[in-house]
Amino acid sequence: MDQNSLIQTSDTGEKNPTLRLVKLQTTLDRSLSLVGEEFSYSKLQNLFPELAKELGDNFKAFYDNLYSLLIHSTQDDFSSIQIEYDIENKFINLDKLIVEAKNLAINGEKIEPRPSPEAEFSSRIYPMLERANQKIKEKINKQEQKNSELLALNEKKTAELDQKLKYLLSIYHSVITHQKNL
């Protein structure tokens, strides 16, 4: 069985559902028929005898509509789930994996374990995070160096201003002292 035989196509070129999808649909249909048997007209009449008498023939129409709604809404929900979760393609991929595993087993090859999605994610993300962390550390180091230089410059300017202030204060005191002596 080759991989191309998994995707069956009709003479018109349309895809036919896989065997697994057909079995799933058959199981659903069987389950719905069992529900239909349990939800019979006679049981509904026994549950609501007054309503059945009051409505007469309309009760049968009510039952038919209710039964149709139950079956169709369930089938619609199932179809929506099939489309939303891409069930058909998942079954096709599963069939391909099974064929691949069988071929490897027939050829005596060992199946190489594939990493889990978490491990694969980690193997891709951690190197990126390490590079990003390294860049951030470099920026932090540059900023710290720049801050150190600015602090040193600030301390130097403060010391110069302090010296100038002391010099000016000494001149001021000497002028004041000189004026008092006059």
C-alpha cells in the first residue's frame, strides 16, 4: 500500500473520504438510529397523552419535526466538528504515518523517535532566547559603562565647582575682613 492510495479519488477527481472517516460516519449514523429508536412516536405519545389527544394529527407532525431537528442538528454539529478540526486530513496523515511505520518495520529499520512538540518548541525557542538575553546583557553593560562615565564626570564637575566655591568664599571672607579693618 503506497501513500498515494490513502487519498482515494473518484473518476471525477473528487476526494473520497478515508476508510476511517467512513467508519466514524457509520458509527455516528448507527448511534443516531439508536437514539431514533429510543425517541419513538409511541414513547412520546405515552409521555404526553393529553397533548397527543389535544393536537391529534398535528402531534405526529410535531414529532416528525422534532425528530428531524434532532437528527439534522446532530449531523450538522458533527460536520462542523469535522471541518473545524480538519478531521479528514488528520485521518489521512494518520494513515500515512501507519504506512510509513509498516514500511520501516518491513524493511527492518528502526523508527527514530520524534521529539515531543514541547521538546521541539524548546529546541527552537531557547537558542533565540539566549541570543536575545545576550543582546540585552550587552546593552545593559554598555549602559552601565555609560552611567559609570557620567557619574565620574559628575563627581569631577562637583569637585571643581566645590573648589571654585571654596575659592570664591575665601575671597569673599578676605574682602569682608578687609572692609572691617578699614
